[in-house]
Amino acid sequence: MKEYTYELHMHSCLSPCGDENMTPNNMAAMSMLNGVRIAALTDHNTCRNCPAFFEACAKVGVIPVAGMELTTAEEIHMVCLFPTLEEAMAFDEVIAEHRMKIKNKPIIFGQQQILNGDDELIGIEEDLLIVATDLDLDRAAELAWQMGGACFPAHIDKQSNGLIGILGMLPPTPDFPAVELHDMENAEEYCRKYPRLKDMILLQNSDAHALEQMNLDPPKLTLSPENDSDEAVRRSLIAHLRAKDMRNYQQTRQN
């Protein structure tokens, strides 16, 4: 058992409204300076800056995790994380087929920049990434789990794009083992209103779109990796955050 500081939800310059300074190398370096041991890049509905982020994190000794913040058909934001870069990029290809094709307006949302490991521009995403996919919440979660990932609803204590703010409740499915709070000071109130939260992992992430928004005092998770390698720590993290029993999830859906 070992404690790891973490930051599992932040956005690069590929995300709409992501600051141009949110390059993979800047994010990796700031994570290191803030004392973050495990850092995940979770751009809106894409993983395409994750390869560069992995390169950047290797330079500064931060354990990188590839993921995305997926927008469901209900406009709920859900963080999806994967044990390997390859699995994340496979998920990216699938999600690309479910995104609505609406052209980005750079004057409003900024240019959606795809960078390499040296923070050099290698592409621009022309379609707006923040729009909803055609996947409802159950299907989106099931897809992430089936493709080897972990997922949790983002900032459930926010009205905008939060699970409870959108649905007005904590639904019985998907059977998320973890949820994210924007402000951990809301934990007691939300656990009182929604008792199921007491049995869930409560995560706190910055959802940073700018360097100054990144968490200066990162929280900790206790994990049990097989060894100290980045891969082992990532797999331990994903196992910790995955559904407790996928068979129970499938049975609940069928009923």
C-alpha cells in the first residue's frame, strides 16, 4: 500500500477554452512543481494530446495517465481514464465517430491545438470538441469499461454539466465506484443528500484549463501496484477506480 498525490482531470490547449500555455510540457512541469505524482490529461472528447503528454511527463518524473472528459448525450461530463496510451487512443477513435460535427469558432473558443512532445504544433482540430456525443450515460460508461478503462462523473456538485445538476439525482446505473467533487467542502452535504456517495471514492481534481488553476495542494490516493513502474501504478489506479463487479452492472441494466 502506498499513497500517491494525483490530478486526474485537466485540459490542454486542445480543449475549447484551454489556455495556449496549457501545453503538454508546461502541464507536466507544473504537475511536478505542485508535487503531483500521477497526472491525467483529459481533454474534451479527445485523447490526441496524450502521446505528447506521456513524453513530457517522462522528462520530469510524473506518472502520466491518458484519458478524456467525455460529454454524454445528456450533456453530462464524465472522465474516462485508461491503463495504457494505446487503449486510450483506441477509445479516442471510437468516440470520434460519436461526436457531433460542428465547426469550431476560434475567436470564441480558441484554436484547438494538437502538439508533439516538444510542444510543437502538428495539427488543428477543426470541429468543436466541447459538444455532446450521441452516447447516453449508460452506454458511455459501459463503452469505457468494455475498452479497459475507468470512468467517473465529473464535478457532480456543479450545476453545469454535473450528473446531479442535469438529472436531479444520483441514478442507480451506471454503478460508478467513484465520483468527482469540484469542491471537497461539499462532500458532507452531498453525502447527506445522496447516501450512496458514502460507499464511493470521492475524488477532487482541478479541471484546470490554465496553469494557475492546477491544484497546488494535490490530494492523495492509496494504491497497491505490483511494482514502482509507471505502468504498474497506472494499472493499479484503473483497477481502483473501475466498477466493482461488471456482472452486477450488466444484470442491473437487464433488470
